[in-house]
Amino acid sequence: MKKIRVLLADDHAVVRAGLKALVDGQPDLEVVAEAGDGPTALRLAAAAKPDVAVLDFAMPGLDGAETAERLRQVSPGTRSLALTVHEDRSYLKQVLQAGASGYVLKQSAAEELIHAIRAVAAGGVYLDPALAGRVVEGYVGEAAAGGTAAVELSDREAEVLRLIAQGFANKEIAARLGVSIKTVETYKARSMQKLGLNSRVDIIRYALGRGWLQDG
């Protein structure tokens, strides 16, 4: 079995040790690098090319959002997963806008993190159950007010949006669908205009509301 390779980044050594024991205790997961701050996490990710980077979003040097954003440049194949104590939606928005593919609360059960790592590694988006409901409720309320739910997308437009919500870059989507990057950008722009969406966060919320991101 090919194991999911994980990078752990947290400025508390005791927390990292606990996370490492948890991850390495799974038959399909292994920790390949550990970091205590953002810059070190980026350097190790560039060298190790992990499948998933679990990032504490309150690290020194670079915070988790900045690290997640830069991670997409130094190791495009690595998907980032935020691990945080913050439960407010505004913080979640910042995390997703930075390019993270998952959001897990530190106070959740250990099994939640393991499930999140597997889901994100499989190309999905994972939101802690404590927050996912609020995100969907917020989208549904806005959609009802703005009439978004009544808009129909073509099959290809919907497919492009779903892949964007799952964290794939335009280049990856183009390769999967056998079209040019310019075509992907056209589908993305057209569907966002139809739905009145302005950012990746909006796309993820729309995808959640449509049930496109269930368990990765």
C-alpha cells in the first residue's frame, strides 16, 4: 500500500509529537517532515513533496494562511490542511482563500484529523463538521436572497467548478478534461458570472450547498 505522506507544522513540540504518533499509527499514513514555523515548513515541503501539509494557523514567522498560499508555489502537488482553534467563519474564509483544502479544529476528536488527511489527499475538500453546517447555511441564505439557486450550469461548467472547489489548479483541470487552460478559464468565468460568485471561497460554499464535496 502506498502511504499518504504528511508534513506536520506546529510551533509546539509537544503537539507535534502527539500528531506524529497519531498519524504514524495509521497503516496508510506516514509523517515525512516536521516544522516549528512557516519558513521551515516551506523549505521542507519543497524538498520532501508531501501529499498533505497539516498546518497550525498560528505559527511564528509566517502564519498558516501565508504558508498555505506559498506552499502552492514551492510544492504544487501538496494539499494543505489547516489545524486551528478558531471557529468563526471569517477565519475559515481567510484559510480557504489562501488555498487550503481542509479545516480541522484542534478541539475535535483525533479521528477527525485522520479522516480529513485522507479526504484532502484524495483530492477533496474537508471542513470540520462543527463548521460545515454554518458554511452551508450561510450560502443557502444568500442564494435564496439572490436567486442563485435557480441558475443552471452546463455539465462542463459544473465540472470545472467542482474541480476548482476540490483544490485543483486550472492546469490540472485542463489536463483532466482534455481542454486548454484558456477553455477552463472561460468556463470558470462564465459559471461564476452566472452564479454571482466572486472568489474561490464562494465556489467552495456553492459546492458544499450542492453536495459536491462529500467526504472527498
